[in-house]
Amino acid sequence: MSRYVEPSSVHGRVVISDVTVIDPMDGSRTPRQDVLVEGNHLSAVTATGVPTAGVHVVEGHGRFVIPAFRDMHLHALNTPEDVDGAYALMLANGVVGFRQMSGSRALLKARREGELPEPTGAPALLATAGDLLTPLNASTVDGAIQTVREQHRDGADFVKAGVTTGATFMAALREANRLGIRLGGHLPADLDPREAARGGVWSIEHLGPGVTMFAAASSREADVRAENVSRKLPPIPRIKIPGSGTVQNRLLKGMVLNPATATSEREAHAYDLADDSYNQEKAEELAAVFAEHTVWQCPTLIRMHTQQFADSPEHTEDPRRRYMASDELRAWDKSATEFAKLPDLTRHILRRHWDVQLRMTKTFADAGVPMIAGTDSCGAAAVIPGFALHDEFDYLAQAGLGPLTILRMATTEPARFLGAEDAFGRVAAGMAADLVLLDEDPLRDHTALHQIAGVMRNGAWWSRAELDTVLDRIAAQPGAH
């Protein structure tokens, strides 16, 4: 059950009638269609008007149906005991599945044993890693290799590199390749991203993060790399004593809220140098390497913006904060205050970097680098679950990506990324019954993705009015993290 989402009364056999079906795969529109759902799968998509007895009818005339959204960079299960608020916000925004980007042995065990929480309307867990690779478990080459082996044994879908060195990252990547488990995540400061690509890295998150990718696109690459030093973790207890895990989690959470609050003058100089020497030809060469080796990118521009503009009113005074738990908001506000204490020049450099990030995102898209949409919700300051994916759509559009590309990044591309093209990502017979009904045409303008008339999750239908009621309940008892 859920504190916020009532079970749908429209499920079982449902038809969304007289609707225009959008296929993100080829960008086509097919008007006057009936989409028939039986149980948790689509059973048929036919010309409208075919008699169907014993079904719930959802009127779709003048509207557009698309596959529901997947957020491919999320941390909802960092707090598996309290996911209800985040999951409800995701449903209200058409997000029906996610990739969990930080796991644990306990999380993997809970999934194996079917013990993960599933409140009403919950999104599907599409994939999860185990513990992040950090100096806690991968401070040496041997340690990194052993951690990859343990996560493979425990059933992780992939390994995520968090804070590593070039040597430990590449050792983990080679071992992951040997075992047949994918590795992605953050690139270390001392690693050439082209080496990671040729070594078979699966995905790169947050355009790096940091300066690493931009060094590779710089006309002064050697100079930028010399300034791009690895950031050290704060002292974290490594001895397993009662309470040490809680201390570790608190310290890591403080870092994760907004890593930009710890930007040193030397890091700021590296950003400045990289941005001043950004070279479009080199950026295109980097993109060509990623495209050749099918290195997926998950830009999480919303995450980057909330980091680099952390004290901006658009984030500190966002009216959607009313859905977040009070302890979460206190942590966000403390982080914003810390960011505001950075030197003026450092904050100016971080903000100036935004335009270069948009430029690189557009370069990757134009070059055919495979890309998925993600947000880093549920752990990142000022990133609001569900809504954040729509923020991501807006920032991708600001970067110059077209409506179809943006739509694909949240629908068909996640399916391709996970090798699940036959399971979801299109409105076709046999696909999962996860749909979003839109009031406007998403191929004309990406803003149509915000105009949600209703959401179907696993064959159950919630209208716009019902979704608004969900939002009202969350606002009355804020509980999202």
C-alpha cells in the first residue's frame, strides 16, 4: 500500500480509444488508434472503432499516447524503508522505471528474496549496482578486482565506479569484462576517457563528472590534466565497529548532496582553463570514439545545474519543495549555504561551465553517441523526484536537442541500453502496459511531455485528476527523499 496513491479502479481490460500513437523509434504518428491493454501488457493496437466488450474505456480523442518514462540515474533505494513519497512523485510525472545507481549487498539480497518495497503505483527497478567503487572497497587494484568479483557473485546488474583512480578503474573494468558484468559511472581525474571507451566502459554519468571529459576536448589538454587533481574523500572509518556504517553513510551523503561545495581553487582553475580552451574539433573526435565503442552517456543536466547554481532562487525557492520531507529540505538548505560561501570567482567559474556542458551534450547527440535521460534524484540537493526528469527534458532542449531525441532518451533508448527492446519503450502489442497520455504532440515541442493527461503503470490507469490528488496528499504530508 501507499500513503499517497490509491489503487486504480481502471485495470484488467482497458482500451485507450481514438488516440494518436507516437512511435519514438521512427518518430511516426498514427492517428485514430485504439490501444488495448489486458493485464500488464498491451494486447493490440488497432484502428479505432473495433468493438470490444467488457473493457474500461479511457477517452483519448485529440490526445497522444507514448511509452511511459524511465529515469536512468536514480537513488530511490538508498532508503528502501522510505520510498513511498519519491515513488508517488514519479508516478505523478509519468516515470515508471529506474536504474538504481547505488546499491549494497543488503539491497541485492532483498531483491533476490522479493523483499523490496512495492507501494501502489511503484516504478520498476530496472537494474541496480552493488556498493560504489570507492577507496573504502577499491583503494588498490587488487581491492577493485575483488569488489567486482563480489558484486558479480551477489547478482549486481552492473558495477558503478564512484571515486577511483585510473589504475583501479581500469583494473575493475578489465575484471568486469572478463566476468561479463558491465561497468559504468564516474571517470577518475587521471584517466583519459578515450582509454575508458576503448576498454569497454558501459556508461559515463554527469559528463564525467568534473573536468576529465573537458580536458579531452581542450586544445591545452596536457595543461588541463595537470591541474585536474583527484579529490580526496574525507576521513571515513574503515573498521567495522557498531555504528561505523551509519557514520560512513552520513559522511558520504554530505558529499553527495552537492560535490561542488568542496570545489578548491585549483579545481576551479582547471574548469576555467578547460572552458577557455574548449575545442569543437577535439570534442567531435571524442564523440566519435564514444559512438564507435557504444559508450552511453547519461548527462543528468538537472544535477549539474543544481550543483553549479545551488544558491539560485530557482532551486532554493522552487515551489515543488513542498513535496519533500522536512529533514531533506534542511540538508538541502545547509548545502546551499555552504555553496554560497565559496569564493565569488569559484562560483562564477562553475556557472560559466554550464554553457560548455550544454555544448558538449549537443556535440554528443549530433555525433550519434547513445544517450539516456537521468536525474540523480533521491540524494542530490534540489533534485525533486519525478519532476526532475521533466527538468532534464527542458535542459536537454536548452542544449539544442530536438523533441524526438529527448523523447527517445526516456523511452526507447533505456530499453536499448538494457537490451530490453522487446519488453518496453514502444506502444505495440506485447509491450509492458506502461503508458503516458499527453494533451499535446511531443514531436512538435518537447514541452508537450509535461502535459500529462494520465498515466498507466503495469496496466492500472490514473487520470490527471487522480494524479493531482496524489500530489495534494504528498504536499499535505511531505515525505519524499
